[in-house]
Amino acid sequence: MRKVLIRADGLVVNVIEWNPDGKWVIPENHILMDLPDASPGDVWDGRKLIKQTKEVDQDRINYEAANTDKERLDVIAQKLGLLLPLK
């Protein structure tokens, strides 16, 4: 099922297909919500979704959504062309 991963400050950091029976764990200080119109970079203010009006820095969002140092290094390596993005 489609869910939106939202950081504690309200930033939508990712849109995912979530399996509640799966092993993936919601990162600390994040929540999952059903917000069909949300995209990375949008903001949830607790009552309504505020759509991003400027260009989204997807690399920054990917970096901030990374849970481990290895994932953050992978994001940097992909940006530098040292690692191919996962499909």
C-alpha cells in the first residue's frame, strides 16, 4: 500500500509501497501517512499538506532519508557518479 514517510518536522521525505507484514522499520522520528497527493519535498503541518512550490533537491531528500552512514555514503557516491543508482 502507498504510504508517505514524513519526518518529525513535517517534511515528506519519501513515498513508498509499504507492506505492514514486512521487515522494514519506520525510522526514528518519522511517521507513515496516507496522503495520496503528497510528494517528496511537500510539508505536512499536522492538518493539511503544503505542496512544494520550488524545485525539489532529490539528492538532499535521499541523503536525509538515509538511515545509516552506509546509505548516506551511497547517496554521495551516486551523486559523484561512483555508484550506479538502484532501480
